[in-house]
Amino acid sequence: MKRHGNLWPLVTGFPNLLAAAEKAKRGKMKRENVARFHLDLERNLWELHDELCSKTYTPGGYETFYIYEPKPRLISAAPYRDRVVHHALCRVLETVFEPTFIEDSYACRRGKGTHAAIDRFTEFARRNRYVLKCDIRKFFPSTDHEVLRSVIASKIKDPDVLWLVGTIIDHSNPQEPVWQWFPGDDLLTRGERRRGVPIGNQTSQFFGNVVLSPFDHFVKETLRARYYVRYVDDFVIFSDDKAWLHEVRAACREFLGGYRLKLHPGKSVISRVCDGTKFLGYRIFPYHRLLAKENVKRMRRRLKHMQENYAAGELDAKQVRQRLQSWIGHASHANTLRLRKRLLYGTTFSRRQA
């Protein structure tokens, strides 16, 4: 396997840092910390450049908060200057790893995304009778640092780049505790091995694709699964042979165990495609799609909150319009015309009288 070197000048070069800053600021220029960084952009980028080249760069602390939809998740926000470094690193590593990713991996990649994944799901559902749908249990909190370093080092030999990768991994803040046993573990293993990367980091999203890429190739090349789609830690495999899918599930469970990952026991199921399958916020049938019920309930709650916030002057008309258009765009990828009319027609936004 070819390993790549001489990447450090590309990572630390001013053009790359500038491009990374431009990418990191998209949609965030109204935030004070972002605006402050860009107010003196050249000086701040040269400071980052000097810290990286001298190996004095140290990531800052994370701001953490929980989101509760559809389930509680700890989100970690890195300081903005660190996010610039994350983008600068990923821009270079992508040139190495992107050609090695399979076609049907859809998360955090150019030209891919949620809607491309569900289109591919629909295409495969029309060709097969059964689908195996799996979820990796607590993927980001259980990502093993040693395993992640090893997978990256299998393609990267530049010691400076590996230093930065290690620095970012080592400065991951504590994540949700995950207690999992694997063959060969003893009573001390759980305490000796560091696990967890922050949900929200650009690097974590990219590292997720990197650490699961060997699994993608195992499914495609060893199991010879022709109809396979993965989005982050959710994946589906289609076939007309239900018994074969049972064998595939067992093989996937064993392979992932070698990377210290486990399938979620309650979310790894085989079903008929004609019954509809929940995937990425939709319930997908071979010839139509619906929004998942929890997504509709969530939108009802958001509409109510938007009306309350608009009445209190906490949202303006432009913000309301943007949020509604975003949801309509998402919902329009399913057969939801009547649902959209039912939810939105007659919904009014008015200011509270003083």
C-alpha cells in the first residue's frame, strides 16, 4: 500500500490556510469570534503558520452543549482558529484518501450528501426484496484513538502531518462514556484505551470516513455486496437472499469488532423493502417516500417556537423564511405536498403588541 509523504508544506502553506479560513467562515460571519479573526486575518494566519511549523500549536478548549433531537447528543465546538487548522489539514488529507473511498459512501464528501444517499437507496430498493439496515453503536464516542491513528498512518508517512493528526486526536474532549468489551480485553483495557472524537469537528467527520473505509471495502470486495450504501455510521445492504443477509450481518459484526466498534443490537435488522425502511430521516418505499414521523413532530414543535420567537422579536422575517425554506427543501425530497400544505397553510407570524 502506497504511503504519502512531503505533505507538511501543503498543510502549513499560507494559500492553504487562507482557503481553509474562507471555508470555515461560510455561513458564520455574523458570529463575533469569526468576525474578530477575519478582521486581522493575515496576522492570525501567519501566527497559526508559525505555531504549526515550530510545533508549538496547541488546540484550545471546547464549548459543549447538548442537542436532543432526535436523541441526546453531546456537541463540541472548537475555537474558530482550531477550526481553520482542521479545514487546512482535511483539505490536504482529502487528496490522499478521497480516491480510496468507495462510490457509495455519502457523508461529508463533495457531490454526495443525504439526498444523494436516499436516491441511491431508492434505486437499490427497486432491484431487491430485502434490506439489512445497520447502525454502529455510539460511533463517535467509541472511536478508538489507537485504531484511528493506525488507519491514518497506513496511508500517511509524513511525520509532521502525523504529529498534527495526533495532536488533534489527543486533545479530543471527554465524550459520552461507552463501555464495550472485545475479545482479548481484560479489566484494565477500558481505562487504558482512549476513545471518542468530538461530534462537530470537521476532522471528526473526515476521520469517520477514514476509519470506516476499510469496512466499506470489506463489504464490497470480500462480502461482494453489490447494493450497499453508507452515510456516517448508518449503512444498508440489499439482496433478494434473506439468508445471505443474515450471514452478512454476522460478518460485519465480526469485522467491526477488529476496529473496536459494535453494531447496535436493536438497530441492525433485516426487512422487506416493500414495507418501507427508515433511513436518514425518511421512510423509503421502492416507489415513494415519506418523512419519518418524528421529523414531522419535530417540525410542528419548531413552527410553534418560531411563531413564539417571532412574536417576541427574537426572529425577523428573513430568518423565518430561511428556516421554512430549508425544511421545505428537505421535505420536498419525499411525497409531502399534502403534508406541507397541512403544516404551513394558515400558519401566521405576527408581532406581539406592546
